[in-house]
Amino acid sequence: MNLQGIISKGTNNALVQFERFGQIANNLANMNTTGYKKVSFEDVLKEDGYVTGVVRTDYSQGSLRTTSNPYDVAIDGPGYIPVTSPSGEVQYTRDGAFRRSKEGYLVTSDGWLVGDGIKIPANCVRFDIKSNGEVMSFDSVTGKSKKIGTIPLIRFDNPDGMQTTDMDRLIATEDAGEARLIKDHDQIKQNHLERSNVSVYQSATDMLRLNASMLASMQMLKMANQMYERAINIRQ
């Protein structure tokens, strides 16, 4: 391999490492984001000696924490909750930090409807969310419960095919497969939120190792540059 080839491959490998460094930093930045799934950037060595990377999302379950907010919901198991924007666009989330809108609807933190719209009556003194997603309202006069809606739970055959968007929501694509309603489940947990599945210790270890690898790559490029300069000086 000539000197230009060494510099070219070294530069490419350094750029891939820098991209991976960014993914690890993003994971650490989202360690406290509800329902966040960590992203890994796996190095792949091609036949020509160049390194490329494949981005993969770890969809493993994050731990659940108990809250005092009855609007908080966690999914204990696979699946996503569909949410609808004011314009009618449907996306999917595992962030169950919901709230009650001014109009009385159960919405996400930025105002998207949960499901196709679950309205909590004005005279509701208490509401329960069952493990199967049914939302029950208790009347202030009679004290009896009334079903006002169901939080749907959706799964996809290939979650890796989904596209991440704002607020850690996901968009369904053709690669994700058909959206399927999960029936007869007990995966909804009221007064709970799912933590991110980012391991701080593992991410910090990966960052330290990657930093050492990047320094080695930079040192190699520096040596190659010095050799290149010497070659030019010899010709002169």
C-alpha cells in the first residue's frame, strides 16, 4: 500500500470513529429521557480494508420507576403507544409521560393525542388505567366507574425498520412491517415510567476506549504526514 492509501484509509477510519463517538455521546445525553433506546455504531471492516459503520438500536426493556402522577404510563414489555398530532399524523412512542390538556384529552408532553383521543370528563374525580390499557373514569356524584377509552398497544415485526423523529417518537416505514394491535395484554402500568436502557458505566467505558483508538489513529496520520513531507523534501 502506498502512502496515499495509508492516509486515505486512516482518514476514513478516523471519521467512522468520530461518528461512533457522537452516538455514544448522544446516548449519554439521553440517559434520563423516558423510554429512550440506546443506539450503537458497530464497526464493519470491508474487504478493501476500509472501515464503515452500521447503526443499530437496542430495543431492550428499560427499568420501570414508580411515580406519583396518575397520568404517567409505562409499557412493561414490547410494543408502542400510537399518538396523533394536531394535523392527524400518527407516530409511536414508549414515553408515557402524559398529561391532561385544557380540552380534557390525554396527551403527550407536547400535546399529541394518545391513541385517537381519550377525553377525561370534567366531573372526573379519579381515573384508573388498567393493565390492558382501558381508562376508567370515576364520577364525582355516583362514584361509579365508566370506561372512557383504551390506550392501544402496537407492535411491528421489524422495529429496526422504524425511523426516529422528534421527542424520541418513531415513524412506521415499509421496512418495519405492518402495525399490529396487541390484544389481551397486561403490559400497561399506571404511575410508572420506563427509564432509558442506557448503561452509564458501559457508555463511559466505550467512550474511553474509543478516545484511545482515535488518538492512535491521529498519531498514525501524523506519522504518515511526516513521511510525506520527508519524501517531498528528498525530491527537492
